[in-house]
Amino acid sequence: MRLFYAFLALLIFSGHVPAALAADASVTISSPRDGAKISPKTEVDVVYEVTLGPNGNHVHLYVDSNDAVVLRALKGSHSVGTLAAGKHEICVKVVNKAHTPIGAQACVNVSVE
């Protein structure tokens, strides 16, 4: 049993989560579109829809791998404000109660120019 918990801890801390844990969970980002070009003066609204699945508890929104906000609604939009010039990755990830991603996620890449 100790070996099982050690293996589980290794998976969690390494960021490798088996696909079975993400079963029935899904994430879509409808805005902004992948590859969108955005003005530096434009506030970016992320429009998303999530199905948590049996292992999901809530959703995190990341901008450039930084944990931006915890989202409690499964469908809606959230403003990340204006972004600095350059390329950015915006991701919405389903996480468990321990705030660990379970594998279900959607990401878009945008350019601010």
C-alpha cells in the first residue's frame, strides 16, 4: 500500500496524471480564438465551458502558466484584463479539491500587438 501512495504522489508532483482521472471531464474555450491577435489596449475576456467529470472539483484559469484565478462557474467568461505585448498562452484546467490538474484542459495562444 505504501508503494501505491508513493506512486500516486510521484504522478501528482510530476504533473503526469493518468487519463482515467480526466475521464468524462472536458473544457472548451470559445474566446479568444487560438492564434488571435489582440490590441494591447483590449481587455481579454476568456469565454469557457467545462464539464468537471467525477474527479474534478473546480476550474483554474492560467495566463502564461501563472495561476490567475479560481473559477467556480462551469460556464461563463472571465476578464484577464489587458496583456503585455508578445505571445501569451491562456489555459483553463479542471482541478481536484487539492487544486491538482486532473488532465482535462483547453489552451489558446494569442499575440498582443
